[in-house]
Amino acid sequence: MYNDNPTINDIKDELNTGHNTPLSEERQGEVLEMDVKTGEASKRFYIESYGCAMNFSDSEIVASVLSKHGYASTRVMEESDLILINTCSIREKAEHTVRQRLSIFNKLKSTKPDLVVGVLGCMAERLKAKFLEEEKIVDIVVGPDAYRDLPGLVAGAEAGQKGVNVLLSREETYADISPLRLDSNGITAFISIMRGCDNMCSFCVVPFTRGRERSRSAFTIVAEAQDLFDRGYREVTLLGQNVDSYKWKNPESENQVTFAELLMMVADVHPDLRVRFSTSHPKDMTNDVLHAMAKYENICNYIHLPVQSGSSRVLDLMNRTYDKEWYKERVESIYKIIPDCAISSDIICGFCTETEEDHQETLDMIDFAEYSMSYMFFYSERPGTLAARKYEDDIPLEVKKRRLTEVVDRQMNMSFVHNKKDIGKTFKVLIEGDSKKSDQQFKGRNSQNKMIIFTKVGDYKPGEYCHVKVTEVTRATLLGNIVEL
Ligand code: SAH
Ligand code: SF4
Ligand code: F3S
């Protein structure tokens, strides 16, 4: 049985404001194209990425590693010598999608026996060598901390030797590897600031697939932001499973850099470089971070603060280490310190033992927190997690789905109310490119991460800022016109 019914996906598509709330989004099979001009590259690789932004960011590390070893990329699977699939294990459906893709690759391999197929990412880490038994087509299995070993493993596979490296590391941050920006718009980019997760949310597979939490050197993060800015990028999103617990000791001064300090260091690169971050864990989000956001105009007023459930009893079973009151206090502090901040969330419906009363508390939380949007899921038991070992997955699928539909409906109403409050307001927007529907219109985001569509006037170009007055809204987007201030 596989999860997320189509209506929910449709709704997610509509509500999804894309790219910038990345650690919650199960992005599907994006093919990544890059501008690799290695000149002498003799072989070609093709890569598909699934899951969260961490995976997309890792694929850029992988591309960088391979490009230094004579591999150039291709968007055409049939042209490649090496197919890589960067996988996600967060829900059962995510793994199912990967298996389906492998069967497609299998067809190609039957016509091209020398083709090497590699599985990367979280599912590789979860299944390890078992993958080679379960899926005969797979030649190499490489976990998230072993990408430096890829060239060796690929060379082995080319010589007929299947290979696995799923060692997790306590140190690896790929700090020195400059990611090859894939499928980039040249304006917005991800910067990975930490890896792994030390929380043990009982439903979650990530601590098992990504290992212990470690923070990357602040110097290399700032240098990467500076380099992106110099190359014309105007927005960076700092990525980690729990960015608020970023901690890095400067080896020269022995000073600890906190997340609030890191945010300010990146914001200082240039006032025209917007800074976003994802994801914040409610237990770790400090007022220092909120004050940094309030102080810097270029740190965007948007926080993805996943609640998971509105019931303290369920939150305890989930091992989230905060309760409803704590979460509400964090929300109140955000609105107090940054009055125009938008907050979004992740919500799991039908976790073990969830009652109708618990579910009602989740619905109430949407109203209380006034989320601008949410990513909503029903609970999918993951092998090996605390919840799988300790609790029975006892909520029937129909009940999970019904509760999810109710949560989605409530959030859609809230998103609409949230957007309607923006009518008549003027926002500073970073132009990202043409809108999907028309080359006479631009799309861009405001600080609150809302997508705005507006008619082109003057000689504004993507990558520039303009001011847009909102005239109309839907549940997912704002529409408006450029105004000169
Ligand atoms: N580190 C982030 C979350 C990463 S996973 C955080 O703590 O907020 C993204 C989201 O997937 C989670 O927030 C959760 O809502 C959802 N998720 C994780 N495991 C799940 C499971 N077993 N079933 C359903 N949804 C799950
Ligand atoms: Fe998973 Fe919790 Fe870590 Fe997020 S904080 S990755 S939900 S264990
Ligand atoms: Fe991300 Fe999926 Fe792994 S959400 S961390 S790719 S399990």
C-alpha cells in the first residue's frame, strides 16, 4: 500500500511555493542539468534526485566530484555511461518511486550492458548491501557521507566489480568541495551548513540515513555565499535538518559560532544577497535568531517551523521534546519580534494512537499559528525507527486519509486568508524569471517566501529587485503590478 493519494499531491502542488521550504518537500525525480565544460570528459553521467533539498544539494557535490574525474553530465539518460539516482526514504511512497525508476533503468541496461547504475542517498544508506541483492540492476550503493569515494566505486563497477560504501562519518561536511550548480536559475542557490541529525523524532528515518549532526566551517559557508553573490546569485538558502543547532568552533580563536551569528555573517556578504534558511526545530529556535532576522533587512521574514502535531500527548510520543504550549510561545515570539514574518509547517496526520481530539488540536494549531502554508502527510511507518519498534501503527488508512484531507482543507483556507491580507500591500520582490504561463509576466518572491506574478514593465531583469503592489490573490499565489517607490 502506498501513501499520498493524488488529490493530496495536487493540493501540495498548488500550495507548494517551491524551492524555498526545501527540507519538507518530497521532490520527485528532477533531472539535473549542468554546465560542465571539462573539455576532456570522455564519459557521461545522468543523475536524478528525489527527496529534500539536502539531496539536491548533495547531487551538486556529486556532480563536482565526478566532473573532476572525467565525467560530464547529460540530460539524456540513453546517452549516459553512468546513471545515478539520489534517493529518499522518508515515507514508503518515496522508496516505491525509486524502485519504479530502477525498473526503467533496467530496460535501458538490457540494451546497453556496460551501463553502470548507482544508488545514492538515504535509501542506499538504509538498505546498504541488501540493495545489490534486491535490485540486480544496481552496481554501486553509496551513502550520503561517501561521495568522495564515487570515482573509485565507478571505476570498480566499470571493471565488473560491484561496490558499496555506506560508512557514515562524524566529520564529513564536504566543506572544501565547491558544488557544481545544477539546473540553476543563476539567482537562487542552496548552501549546506550542516549534515545529519541528533534528534530522535520517533517517526523519522533521517538520523539513521544521515548519521550524527555536524556543522560545516563558517568560513567556507561565507566564502561560498560570497562566490555565489559575485557570480550574480541574489538569494541563498542555508540548509540543515535542524539549522538552529548549528555550532562551529573557530579553530583560530576557539570561539563558537552560533546559528544567529552565522546568519549575520552571511547577511553581511552584501545587502542585496537575500538569506533564507531551513529547517528550524521549535525546541532550538532562539530569540537571538529572531533578533538577527529583525535587524537585517536581507534575512528573509519567513520561518519553516514544523509542528508535526498540535497535541502535547502525540508530540511526546513523537519525541519532539516540546509541547503545544512551548510551540505556541515560539509562534508568539516570532510575531512579536518580527510582526510581518510568515510561518509555515509540516504536519503528520494519523500518528500512532492519535485520537479525534488530538487531531482537532492539530486543526486548531493551523488557526493559532496562521501558517502561510504547510506540507502535510499521513504517517508512514519506517522500519527501524523508534515508533516502529515501540508503537503499533494503529490508525486505519482511511482514517489517516480523512484526517489529512481535513488538515489540508483547513490549511488551504488559512493560506487564502493569509494571502488576502496582502491585497493592497507593496512588497520588495526578487525577480526569478518568466512566469509559468506567460513570457509577458515575471515571477518572484517576497521576503515572506510568497510567489508573486506581475506584468513586465520597464527594463527589469531576472536577478533584480522591484516593488510589487498586490492586487489579487489565489490560495497559492499573489498577483500584482510593479510600482516605483
Ligand atoms: N528536519 C526536519 C524534517 C525533515 S523530514 C524537521 O525536523 O522539521 C520532512 C518532514 O517529513 C517532517 O517534518 C515530517 O513532517 C515528515 N515525515 C518524516 N517522517 C515521516 C513519516 N514516517 N511519515 C510521514 N511523514 C514523515
Ligand atoms: Fe527527522 Fe526530527 Fe531530525 Fe527532523 S529533527 S530530521 S524530523 S529526527
Ligand atoms: Fe531528505 Fe528524504 Fe533523506 S527527506 S534527508 S532525502 S530521507
